[in-house]
Amino acid sequence: MTDRPSRTLPLPHPAGLAPSRRLLLSAGLGLAAAAVLRPARAAGSIRIGYQKYGSLVLLKGRGTLEKALQPLGTTVSWSEFPSGPPLLEALNAGAIDFGSAGEAPPIFAQAASPELRYVAAEPPAPRGEAILVPKDSPVKTVADLRGKTIALNKGSNVHFLLVRALEQAGVPYDAVKLAFLAPADANAAFVRGSVDAWVIWDPFQAAAERATGAQVLVDGRGADGKGIAPNRQFYLSRRGFTDSNAEIVSAVLKALGEIEAWAEGHAESVAAELAPSVGIPAPVLSVALGRLSYGVAPLDAATIADQQKVADAFHGLGLLPKPIRVADAVWTPPGGKAGTQAEAR
């Protein structure tokens, strides 16, 4: 992609971008990813799922995790995913051991399997997701979306943003038309005018703003700026893995903390490193990085409470097959504090 406007954004297009692969069934997550990933974990290894953007990509590119795990006799294998829902589908299926996703995918994953474990979280980044409208759109407020068609990735972090934004504007969830599309397909629909709005996360958000002049209708801060969707990134695993590999999980989190400590003060270098793999120019990535947050840490009571609000919202709309208690899935490392779980009870 060049910096000038174009008809479509050059978004990442891995083989797994078919929309049907990312749609969540009402009963929870399926197991399709198991058929396309490594079927079993070798002894002394960790299989990590990652998306094209974020700290895990930096960790993979620099090779620092492999070095950190050498003393433990542990090797690393990596698998790329287009979004959080299929990544957690693979995690639940036992096809990967560790990965990251936004707020909504873990909710559905926990409803599908009690094995899911939250191992860490990033601070909120509410500006890093938004409802976009074309630059010449007559839609000026969220209330104007009533009866309109909105594109989004089903079960992703932006799904919760849309739910909360409609709620704040007094628009019933069923008063809008939803087009569940992956980022690449949603971008194409947005550019050709097949949808009236697009709910999307960075760096795709920044790319759309630059390439099409798209306007932010509202982001995670909400219309009043008080916040409607924190937009946290979570690091996740399975109980079977964390129970027997706590030292490996702790080493991964330590390596993430170290790469983020570097990244926070080197935005231009980070953008330059990510640009080739993401397929978006470094200047656009710099905008997205300016809306990112760093600081991987265990889940605290406030984070768990915010995540519980996501679960309750989806269950209240009938989108989650059963109620869940987020605190039940929070991992406490051996020797850790009596637990963030207890704090949230």
C-alpha cells in the first residue's frame, strides 16, 4: 500500500481468511483449527498462536523467546491466525498452547471449555478500536446507525464495542443490520459502499483512516469520553498446559515484558519491524502504535470485573450459550499472590 488513497486496503491475506472460519456458533467455538495445525505438542516445546500485530509478533521476529527458553530445554513453534476467534478455537482444541486475543473471544472460549486460562493482560487501549463511517457519510452519531448495515468480525473485541456504543446511544441491538465479515472482506464492503459503517481495530483502523478518509464515529472511550470498552489484550493458555508448565508460561510472560519495555520507547523502530509482516506502511503503523498500550501483567480485580461485564453483556443478548464467571478461568502462578481470583469473588 502507498500513502495515497486506494480502492481497497492491502490488508493481510493469509490462507485462513475465509469468513466462515471465524464465525462463532451460538453453542461456542468449534474445533476446525485442529485439522490445520500441529496435532500434538512435542515434549519440551510450546506452540504459540499469534496475530499479525502486537507484542507476540515482535517476540517472534526477534527470536528472543527461543533464547530465553533454551535453559529450560524448550523449543518454540509459531502459528499465525487472522483474528482472535480462530486462535482460541485452536487453543481449545489443543492445537496450540499459548496465544493472545482481545476481550470478546476468551468469553466464548470459556463458555465452550472450562480449560481456558487467562495468564496475563495488557492495560486498556480504548482508542485502538472504533466504529468508522465513510468520510462523506450522513451518519454523524451512533444513534444514526438505527436501520443501517454495520460490518464487523463476529465474536471479536469490536463486537463488544458495538454492543456498548448502541446501548449508550439508546439504540436496540436488533435495530441495526449486522454483516459479519473478516477485516479484509469488511474493508472491501466498506470501500464499495455495501455497508454503512465498519467496527474495526488497529492497525486496520489506522489504515482505513489514511487510505479512505474514514471518520471515527466513536471509539472505546465512548461518546462522553468516560469509556465504554477498555479494549484490553489478553494472553491465554489451557489449564492442562499451565498446570504442568508454569515455568515455561512465566518465562514467556517475562520475555513479553522485556520486549514491551523496549517497544514503548521505540515506536518508529517497532513500526519499521512490523510493516513488512503486516503489509501496512510504517507511518500508518506509527499512528496505531500511538494508540496501543504496553505493560503485560497478571489480571487484577478491576480487569476481571471489566471482563465479566463483557461476558454478562453477551449473555444478556442471548449471544453466549450460558453464563460464565471469568474469575474461574484466571491463572495464578505457583508462589503467586493468593490470587486475583479471590479478589474478584
